Amino acid sequence: MSSEVSSELSSASSAHVHRPPLRSLLFVPGNKTTDWLPKAHAAGADAVVLDLEDAVPEADRAAAVRQVTEALAGRATDASGPALFVRVRPLDGWTAAEELRTVCGAGLSGIVLPKVSGPDDVRLADRILAWSEAEHGLPRSQLALVPLLETAAALRGAYGCATAATGRVAYLGAITGAGGDVERAVGYRWSPDGHETHALRARVLLDVRAAGAPHPVAGLWTRIGDLDGLRAFAEQNRALGYTGMMAIHPSHVPVINEVFAPTSGELARAARLIAAMEEAQAHGVGAVTFEGEMVDEAMAATARALLVRHA
């Protein structure tokens, strides 16, 4: 590799790319892409994660990769519908790396990287993505990277994982749930109210916010028919500061979208608060009583951010 190309790739993740907030990221097995992607679209998911990891039997892998690449090619020519991500296998060998390169292209929004053990895994994925972007003629850092913190070491090092590929890691958080890698790694006993992972989700959120990741996402809710439980869990994550959740069933998407979107009343109140503060500031007043509460420029800045984020 020439020094010029090496320099360009090493700085790729520093390029600024606008990444919109994603309320819902719905998993679809890669070998079911052809049949299930339209259903995911109809459910209203902001993003779909085409899964080439645990959801795909080894015997179906070649067909799954083919379906995924066909879906991405279609997305490249038709910009409508949800953003498309691909969950690849852990980058523990050349086969997995080549599979990642295969799915990189114009229709891809980002890569979901499973079983991350620390920042080194994120840096490796960042380098491969930078090379793939150059190979496919894509803008630098166009492809987002979503590391799944599925080991105790990765959860403890969330800040380092988020800063290992600055600008590429926008959607990062604690993906807890019943069973699975995180429960096995941490040893908690999952309960529907989530009290045993509340502190974990809160600490990871603080780390990724401090690292500058703008849209932290949480998950998962595995009880498919329990929409009331899902709503309570989603509201808990929203209260902590997460901006979206991963989902495993289309029926979960409307609930998640509703929870992570402001109501019309919240948006209207934000506009009124900004107007009240601007009027006060025009008269040299820094703080006012607004609808029974004391507000100042800090509250106005939060209201402006809300309106910009959900414009």
C-alpha cells in the first residue's frame, strides 16, 4: 500500500458524515431477506439489519450473502425505504473479512460488528471499511459502524470502543436481554423490568455520550407478544438517554418508534419555550417563569436541539 493511500485510509474515520437518528433497527435473517425485507419496510423500521451472523445456518450462508447483496444493490437504485445495515460475522479470519468486503457498496448504510472484545476490534473493522470504501468509490467514512459490546471487557471499555473509529461509530450502546452473549458474559439474571441491567445500560450510555456518539441505541426485547413489557423497557431506555432500540420482530417497531419520537405536544412546548426565552433575552432578561417552571438559555438550547433532531 502506498504511503498516500495509507494516509488517506488512516484519516478516513475523521471525515464528518451526517448520520440521522434511528429509532428502530429491525433484524432480518440474511437467508430470509427476499421474503422478509418488504415486511420490515411495511412495519416502518427506520433501519433494517440484514443478519449474516447467528441467524443464518452455515448451509444457507452462500444464499444469504447473495440475497443480502441483491437487496443492497436494489437499495442503491431506490433510495426509498429503511436504511440497510448488515451484521457480519466476527472478524476473526479472512473469510469473515472477505464477506464484509462483499457486502460493502452504495446501498449499504453501515456494518453491525458482533462480539466486540475491545477497541482493537473496532479499529480493524474501521480499516477494512476504509479500504472497501476506496475500493468501491464511496466517500470516506460513508459507512457507519455499530459495534455490539457483547463481552464484559467491551462493556467496560465502551468509551474506548466509541473513540476507536471517530465519526464512524454513531449508534452504540448496551444491548442487553434474556440469554445471549451479554447475559453469559456478565452473569446477570434477566427480568422483564430490567432492573439488573439498569446500571450497566446507564454507564455505557454515559461512556458513549462522552465519546461523542450522537445516537446511542439499546435493546433487546425478546418476548415477541408482550408489547406492554416492550413499551415499558423502551421508555426506560428513552429515559436514560438512548435514542433508539434494536428489535427482533416487526410488531415491535411501531411501539419503539412511538416511544423514541417526541409527541406533537412536546414539540409545540419546545417551540413556545424558545419563543419565551427569545422575548425575555430581547428585554435583557436571562431567566423567566415558563408554564410554571424556571427556564433559562440551557433549557432553550435543549429545546432547539429537540426541534433540530426531529425536524
